[in-house]
Amino acid sequence: MEHFFVFASRAVFALIAGMAMAFITRSKNAVLAFAFITMGASTVCFISSEYLKHFSVFTNSDPGRLIAQVVVVVGFITGGVLLISGKEGKFDLSPYASMWLSSIIGIIIGIGMIKLAFMAVAAVFFIYYVTDTKLLKRFR
């Protein structure tokens, strides 16, 4: 039962972190995508780090394998969307980099490094704040 509460708290934190990062974009689809990516990555990491420990007696399990696949899958998703949107003449990489970053933050939450996740989300807010100021608008 203890694993359930740890998993539930990490999943809720990942959901909130993903939604918070996407609220800045002011797009409903972005909020859903970031929340799902962050929570999915957190869930996969929790499963690979906690529950595979019970089965390591039977097999040589490596928690890093599932975590690596999260990064690969998000890379393929964002790469595919980038190729489709590139045909329309849009080459803005920031939404796709943000999706990839949200998966990394989900991984950090899933393995239990909550303080690092808070710092990463704060860094995302700082980046959004700095790039939205008048200081950087003269470079556009």
C-alpha cells in the first residue's frame, strides 16, 4: 500500500508540473500534451525503478532501459510533428524542445528526485519569463 501512495503522489505532481509548464503557452492542446507526456514518463520510470526490483530475482532487469525508451519515444513523436509542421513552413523548435523537457521532468519525478524536479520546473518558468520580457523583444 505504501507503493501506491508514493506512486499516486508522484503521478499527481507530474500531472501538475506538466500542466503548469503548458499553461504558459495558453493552448488547451499543449496543456493536455504536456500533462500526458510528463505523467506518462513519470509512470514508466516509477514502474521501472520500483516494480522491476521485485522481478530482478528471475531476470536481469535494468530500470534504465524503460527510461531510455521514454526519451526515444518522445523524440520520435516530436520529430514526426516537426516534419509535418515543417511542410507548412513553420520551424519553431521551442514547443518540441519543451515537450522533450517535460518528459525529462517526468522521468525526474518518477525516480523520486522531487527537489530537482521543482528546480527544473522553476527553470522552465524562468526561461519563459526571460524570453517574454521587453529585453529580449528587441532581438526578435
